[in-house]
Amino acid sequence: MNANLTRPTEVSAADFLAAVEHPVRRADGLVLAEMMGRVTGEPAVMWGPTMVGFGSYRYATDSGRRGECFVVGFSPRKASLSLYGTTYAPESDSLLEQLGKHKRGAGCLYVNKLADVDIAILEQLVAYNYPYILGNLAS
């Protein structure tokens, strides 16, 4: 079975964010890192080359695959911000209706810039989903 390619690295999340080329993505990434760190009580950790994650949990799939993943996090990609771990809790759907301009992917949210969304609602999504994932998805 192949090893999970997305795992914690020794790269500094602060250094990664400081080097983000796009100025809006860089600024938004710094805001997200502060907020997610404050809400989760966890430090920012780089997972792979481009994802900033907070907390971690172990999982096992029905097929027997096992791995570790960050609980919540983000990636300041060129096209948009990808937000992870914000859609699992039962409260998520009603909050997403209030969030503002976003697209929903299979396991993440895509936001062009934080100015397009209500940051207080995003903070609530993190606050609800972080313990939900730890209590319900972790093995």
C-alpha cells in the first residue's frame, strides 16, 4: 500500500506564508494561520509543500488504509484559498449559507479572498469542525 504523501514536514509555516508570492493570498494566509491557531490551540504545521494544518488525527478507511491528517487547515493556492476540515460538523451547512462567496469541493471550501466571506462565520466553522473531526473521524 502506498504511503500517504501528505504528512507533516519540518518546513516553517511562517516562512512558507511569508514567501507566498501573491500579496492578497499571503495576507489572507497570515489571517487564517492566526485565527485557526487561536481557535484550535494548535501550532501551524506544514503538511506537504503547500498545506498549513492545525492538529492531527489518525484515520482508517473501510479498505484498511491507515494514515494521519491535519484536522483543519488551508492552502493559499494561486487560483483561490483552499480551506480544509470546515464542512463535516452538522452545523456546517447552515453556517455555509451565511459565509459569503465560496465554492464547495469534495472535502474543502474554495474562497477567492477572505474579503469575500464573513470571517466570523469562518471562525465558527473552524470552532465547530475541529472538535467534531477529533471526536467522530479519528480512529
